[in-house]
Amino acid sequence: MDCRKPEGWGNLTLFSSNMQPSWIIPSILFALTTVIILNLVYLFLYWTEKHKFLLFWFLSWFFQLVFLSGNLFRAAVEENAWISVLIHSSDVTRAFFLLMGTFLFGKKEFPKMIYWIFPIGIFWTVLEEIYFPGSDLASAPIYIIVGGAHIYSGLILLKLPSTHYKGTLIGGWNFVLWGIHIIDYPLLRPVLELAVFGFLLGGLFRLTSAISILIIYFEWSREAEIRLDSLYKKIIDTSQEGIWILDREGNTTFANHKIGELYGVDPDKMVGRNILDIVEPERRKAVADRLEARKKGITEISEYNFVNAKGEQKYAIASANPLYDDQGNYDGALAMIVDITSFKQVEEKLRESERQISTIISNISGIVYRCKNDPPHWTMEYISEGCLQLTGYTPSDFVENKILDFGDIILEEDQEEVATGVSASVESRTPYQITYRIRKKDGSIQWCFEQGIGVFGADGTLQGLEGVIIDYSLPKQAEELISNSLREKELLLREIHHRVKNYMQVLSSLIGLQSEYSQDPNAKKVLEDSQNRIASMAMIHETLYSKSVESQTFLPDYIRKLISNLMRFFGYDDKELQIDIYCDSVILNQSILIPLGLILNELITNSMKHAFPKIRGLKKLSVSFKLDEKNYSRLEVTDNGPGKFPNSQPKKDSLGTELVQLLTHQLKGTLQESTNADGFTTIVSLPPTIQK
């Protein structure tokens, strides 16, 4: 309280030697003692609990201590302006920390305006003593700030949701009334008769606020403890681990629902029962030994299996720890038990699966392996028992290159092919299939077939190679027999083509001789056409003799030979005749080659016989064999002649034209002819069935 002299009192003040009541100093000393004790209490609470609101409340009472110390100095020693500044500024600061602590306790956001209101209040205390000493009106803003802070703190406490706290109700109303008392103080101070009442009332508010704040804190701590207990209970009730607590005699003091599920009994009915009465008889000695170990302070993690009260086979892992009382004496044991029955069942299935796989692998007539990708060594990390039968070496000879590398038994001339095949597979992450030869332990050569794949980790790095290696001797022998048989048949077929070609050439020569002796022009013309047709068929056999029909150059080569032969026959050279040939990569059935060759012969012969003689300049011939969008083969022969019967009515079809139509129909194709400014075009469209 500010006890400066009121106006109208002259030079006398409440603390002057003439007017000072005898109870002033004792009352201040008493209040000072209580505040010191409260400071120590709040400091201890903050030191142990570390809550910020306790720190701010401690600081509030610390500045209350400064406030009372200033008043004691003024009453016992002397009154001066700076003591008044200290008293008022400490009162403002006390109110600030009180409000801060209340906001933190109520978990409310601190208004920013308060950060500059209180510094202004402290600054005003200095200005008041300099410019308005002894003015009650000048002191009013200070008391409004301090009183307002108390009222605001009280309202915060009263509005807290936990209104069932007695402390919040007491403290809230106490701070509201105390704030009103502080604001009233400048009005009551000039009345000396009310000073005693003011000091007593202020002391009562101070003591009540201190006690109420302590009550609030202890009630808050109790509620926090209840919440924590509720949380622990929720954790225990929802835990997927069994929790079993025993006293020093082995009697159950607590068992959660998981323990009840595991042992097939009601956990509430387990409480009070000794653990030896709950476990099956054959396990009692082992459990008793473990209880003795707990008494010696030994912790233990153990795995065990048992049959519960429902007759179910269970597997569990228990972590057991001794419990001690406050004096460090053994007070019982705590066991955390995890039901691992489902894991054991999975483990058993996995073990059975591994056994089956092991049996299958051991009976495979070959090698199952896992190795490193380290050519040329191919270091084996695992290799099956079939290794002995295939190579003559035991699996242990190869594992981690104990005796020799697996790469050592691969023939040197095959090692590069093996490395290349595996490398390409690893890069593309596809399986590899390779055949190679190995040298067995007895020195013999063995053909092997290997199929495997790269194994990659979650990060994409190559972990190794896994696969199988089998004996490939019999397939290799069969492959060689088939290859030899095919070579023999190919030679025989070529010989047949060669002989047919020779027979046709003889026949062509005989027809040629006959045409020379013939005096009839029509007969001579027929013989010459027949000679060209036989030559076209002979060329088919000649081409088949030199290369396979599956060769991509078969058809272009045949067309070139046919055109070259007809150019010689009709007397054309390369300078006067321009030839364009285009063929798609098409593999044709051998059975259609003769009719296709005859069609080409007739179409090219027609161009050279009927179109080119009428052209004075450069003669052009284009032959193409393409596939359209429906996979039909499109044979197109184009010349730059005037076309078919340009200036006269069509004549009766010649034998060549009829032959083209007949062969096209035989091949289930269609025939189209057209004349345009560029010349005459014949198109023969053949179905996909002619392709191989």
C-alpha cells in the first residue's frame, strides 16, 4: 500500500513519527514473513514440477516481497521519492506476473496490449514522483492497472471449464474483490480512520489469494494424476501384451485382459491366486525357480509353451522383472507376456515349406544355386547336392571358393559367352538361358544348360544370382543329330533343284533348236515363249539351289535374274532400259514360287514385247512386291509404254494373259490393270496364305 501523505495533512503522513500507528511495522513484518514463506513454496513447486505458470506466480510473490520491503523501509527508516517509485513499480510488476501466470494456467493466449500497458504503468510511477508528488489523482492510473490485472485474473479463473475446483472459485472471487479494493484505495486513503481497515483487508486478500492459488495448483495436480491414471489404465486395458503383477509371495495382484485370453481364465478371478495354482503342474517347478530368481534381483526373458484352461496349445515370450518398495526391499514381480502362438504356427508352416523345398531340391538331377555376380569366378553362396552328380565335386568345394571357383570348371572358350549372357540379363532384369561346357572332376567334358535371374534388393542393388544348372548332354546330342539330318536333307534338296534346273535347261535348249529350224512364224513365236517360261522355272530351281527361300534376298535376286535373262532374249541393254526393283522382307511358301515366277515372266515379257518397241526414248520398268495393311502381298509391274490396245478394240486374250489370270486364280488372288499418263500397270494381289 502507498502510505504517502494525503492532501490536507500538512507535513504529516501515516508513516510520520507523529501520526504513525503502532501496528504499522508489526503488520508489515507479519505480511513480509508470510510472503517469504509463499515465495519459497512457489519456488519449490516450480523447481520440482517445471510448470511455467508456477514460475510466473513465484515472480508475482517475489515482487510482492519487494513491495512490502519498500513499505517497511519507509515506515521504519524514512520516506523518499525513490522508495515510492520502487513500491509502485514493484506493485505493477507483481500484477503483470500474476496475470501472466493465470493466463498460462488457463491455457489462454496472452493479449499483446498488456505487454505495453504495464511498462507504461511503471514509467508513470517515475513521472508521478517527479511532476505530481503527493497527488492522489496522479496515482489513480497505477491503481487502475494493478486493480484491473487482479479483476482480469479473477475472471479468467472463474471462466475456466474446471469450475468444480474449489480453488478457482475462491481465487477468482478473491482476485475480483481484491482488484476492486485496490481501485478504491485512492478514495479511501485520505480517511485516516479507514487505514486500519484497509491494511487488514489488503492482508486478508493477499493471504486468501496465496492459499487459493496453492489449492488451485494441488487440485490441478490431482486431476492431472487422475487423468494419468486413466491413461495408464487405458494403455493396460488396450495393450496387446499380457501384464501380470505378483506380490512377494507369488500371489496375483493384477492381470489384464490379455493374460486372461492367453490362459483362458477370467483375469478378475486370477487376482489373489498364487501363480503356482494357475500354471499347469508340469511347469510349477520351473516357475518356482524363476520366482526365486526374481527375489535375487535377476531379470529374465524366456520363451515357453503350455496348454491353457481351455485346452489350447499356446506359445509365449515373457519378460520378467523384480519389483521393489520405497526402501529397496523385494516387493513382487512384473511379467510382460506376448502371445506368439500365431507366429509359431507360421514358423511351423515355414519350416515345413522349407523341408519340402529342401526335399525337392535334393532330388533334382542338377544344381540349384545362389552365387555372386563376380565373373569369371561365380562365387557360390549356396549350391545343392546335385552338384556331385553333375560335376564330380561336392557342394562344399565351391561354396565361397573353398577349393575352387565354379568358373574354373567352365571351358575357357565358353567363359566369355557365359559372362556376356549373364551381364545382358542383369542389365535388362530378365532371366538368362545359356549353354556351355564344363570339365568334370574326372576330366570328361559335360554340356550344361543354365537358367537363372538376378536378385535385387529393395534399394535396387544386385544381391546375387539364383538359378538351376542341368545336364544338357542328351538334348545336345539330339540337337546335333537333328542338325546333321537337316544338313543332309538340305544337300539332297539342293541336288534335286540342281538336277531339275539342268533338265529344264536341256528342254529349253531343245525347244530353242526346234525354233531355229521352224519356218512358221507363229510356231516359232510359240516355241520362244515356251522357252522363256521354262527358263523362268529353271531360274527358280537355280536360285533355290544357291540360297534358302527364307533368305530376305531370295525374291529380289530371282527378279533381277529373270529381268536380265529377258533383256538378253529381247536384245535390250542397261543404257536403254531403266529397272527399279523393290521387295519387302517376305518369306514365301516354296509351293507358290513356280506360279509366281511364271506370272512375273508373263508380265515382264508383255512389257518388253509389246510396250517398249513403241517407245523411242528411255524405257522404264518397275517391279515391286509389298505387303499392304491387311498383310496381302501386292505384286506390281509398271512400264512407261502406251498401254494395252491404246488405239484399237481389245483383241482376244493371248496365252500369256490367260496364263496370268489362271495362275492368279489358282493362288486365290486378284488381278487389276490400269493405264495412266505414266504408263501401264498390272497389280496382282495375293492372300497372306502364300507367306510362310
